[in-house]
Amino acid sequence: MSYDLSVYLKRSNMPSPEQWRQAIHDAGFAVDLDADFDIETFGGFLPCPVDGKVSGFELTFAECDHEETEESGLPLDLDFTVVFSIGSNPLEMISALIASGVLAQLSEGWLVDPQVGQSIPANEALEQGRLLLAEACSATEETPATTSSNKKVWWKFW
């Protein structure tokens, strides 16, 4: 079973893979998006190690389904969708949550959890990414790569 996160944005606001990777680093995350791909042709598994540990997600780019954006109450001028699909590995959720949150913030897009039809503010997604990263590091008795808060997560994945 997979879990998806979607970012809806204007195609003109889609950053290059290198700009996206740099924005993740600039936000203070030890998440390393593999920037060696072409947005126009890529579709498949994208490596995105978390704190040096193997991770990543399936990544798909597509034109926006305007019925879907209308049903979700999103602005109708959004014309591009980036879908992050993950499996059951907790590090996949961390990498996808951080990469999608940074992308939504950088592109002025909308992050949506299609399982529940909920739009998630990018800053909230990034805070949850910090929390999950800290929890993952503490479970392996390592020093977290980012700071954490005591906020409750907004999804019920684990």
C-alpha cells in the first residue's frame, strides 16, 4: 500500500531540481534530494537520503486535473501537479514530507494529502518533518539533524 502527497502549483513556479535541493538544505534539513533528473521526462523512484540513510519516493509530474483542484477548493490557476508516493518505510515519509513541503513553499503551491482531501500549509508540513526526523534519530540514539517541537502530527500513517 502506498501513501501519496501532492503539490499543486503553477508550472511557471516549478524550481529546477538543483534550486529545490538547495532550498531543502537552506531550510536546515539533512535531506539530500537527488537533483540529477529532468522535470519534463522523469517519473519513477527518486533517491532522497535522510541524514545519510537510504530513502526516497516515487515522483510523478503531470498537468493539473482541474476537477480535482476545484473539488479540493484550490485556486483554479494551478496547472501542474507533483505527486510523491511512498511505501511503509518511515524514512520515505520524512523525505517526501520535507521535499513536498519545501516545494510547496518555494513554488507558492498547495500541499494536499489526497487520502483525506486535506490541504496542509507548507510550514506545518515542514514542522512535522522536523518532528519525524527528530523521532527517527532518537529511535536510533543519534543526534537529530534539526530541532523538534511537541506538535501532534496531522495524519494517521503510523
